Amino acid sequence: MGDIFGQGGGGDGGIGDLFGGLFNRGAAQRPQSNRPRRGSDVETETSLQFREAAQGVTVPLRLTSPSSCTTCHGSGAKPGTSPRVCPKCNGQGVVNRNQGAFGFSEPCDDCRGTGSIIDDPCVDCRGTGVQNRTRTITVRVPAGISDGQKVRLAGQGEAGLRGAPSGDLFVTVRVKPDKVFGRTGDDLTVTVPVSYGELVLGTTLSVPTLEGRVGVKVPPGTVDGRVLRVRGRGIPKKSGAGDLMVTVKVAVPQKLDDAATDALKTYLEAEKASGFDPRAGWAGV
């Protein structure tokens, strides 16, 4: 048994020594857990326009939450005084007790587990070091953030009791849809209406981007729905930017004047005479 549970040297320690050592060892490792804990994390949301999220923006955020008391600066003690170390637990926040062969620790009754005693508490926060207040925080949203992603602001959450570290603030970003642009990963997407003639003969389109317009060449014979890529004109990222993906979509005119109608009929006749059949090879023929 000594080789399994002890050091292998025999000895006359009983089972009480074994479990006592285990419990005392655990108790010795726990004192810090009962010291004043950091404040809770706080979560909130902010809404951004598509371009703001893509290019990055700094926004003010008004927030009401438990914050460090401005009167006592979070100590919980009246200005001009300081908390003193609890003499019962020596500032550990816990006291060790033995019950027969077993040893255990429990929160100190005198300081309520904080490790310190406040003889003259701050009147504004009643000794907690925390008070609710409304504050304005500046949040820097990085370029390229996606809908639903969170920005973490360390130390901007709820204040900890009696000067303990504050929690963190997590801001969930909601991105509003844009009338022109869409997004796929780091790529910026846009659909541009074109005429049938522009697809057949080819053209150069003036396409909007996040930083002005860019010329996009449409090759002759381009099919409806084709996606043209413009590299480096998409969503900014840590190294460079994504691509601009331009989808060309035929806009069919609802009305034509006589001249346009006659011209289209002439074109169809010429197309037929050339032997072009748009349904050639189609399985439905």
C-alpha cells in the first residue's frame, strides 16, 4: 500500500495521514479563490452600415453598468482611509479548520472572504467599491468585421468588488444590408445590369467599389450571369483585401419603340440566316 499511495518508504502513517494530507494540500491551493473576484463580463450590441463595417469605424457607445466608484476609486473605503488586512485570515479570505483527521478551508467570517476589512466604508457605494453609472465608451471596430462578430474591450465590463479587476465588455456588431453590395467571406459582391448587345459585343462597365468606381471589361460573347473578378477591390483584411466579384445580369426591356423593334427583327433574321440556334444541343429539343 505504501508503494501505491505514499513514497514507497513504508513509514507508520495511517489512512488518516493519507486523507489529511490530500485535504490539506487542496486547502492550501484554494486560498486565492476566495479573494475579491473580477467583475462580470458585459455584453451589448451596436449596429453599423455595410460600408462602416467593411472599412472600419470608431463609434461611441453609451452604457449603464456597475463601474468602479468614483468617490473611493473602487477601494470601498471612505476617502482618506484604507481597508486593512483581515487579522483572522491574514488577508487570504479563507481560514483552515481541522476536524479529526480531515482538514478543510472555508470563507473567513470576519471579512466575508475578501481578505480585508473596511472600518469606515464609502458612503456612495456602501463599501462595495462599485456603483451603477452611465458612461460613454469609444469602440474601435476593425475593418472587415462580419455581422455577428464581437469586439472585446478588456477591463470595460463590470467593476470588481473592492478594487478587484473589472470584467470585459463584448460588443456584438450587427451589419445592415446594403442596396448595392453583398459579401461572401472577404469578397465584395455586386450585380450590374447589362443589355444583351453589351454581352454579345463586349463593353467596359463602370462599377462601384468601397473606394470609388473601377472599369470592368466584359469580353465579347459573355453569358448572362457570368461573374467577373477584380482582384484586391473587396473587403479589407489584415494583409491586403478580398476581391470584387461582379455578376452581369441582362436587363430585358419591357417596351421598345418602332425603330428598336425593327432593328431587333432584322437582327433575329440575320442570326437565323447565320445558322445560329440558341437551342442546339439542348436536351429538350
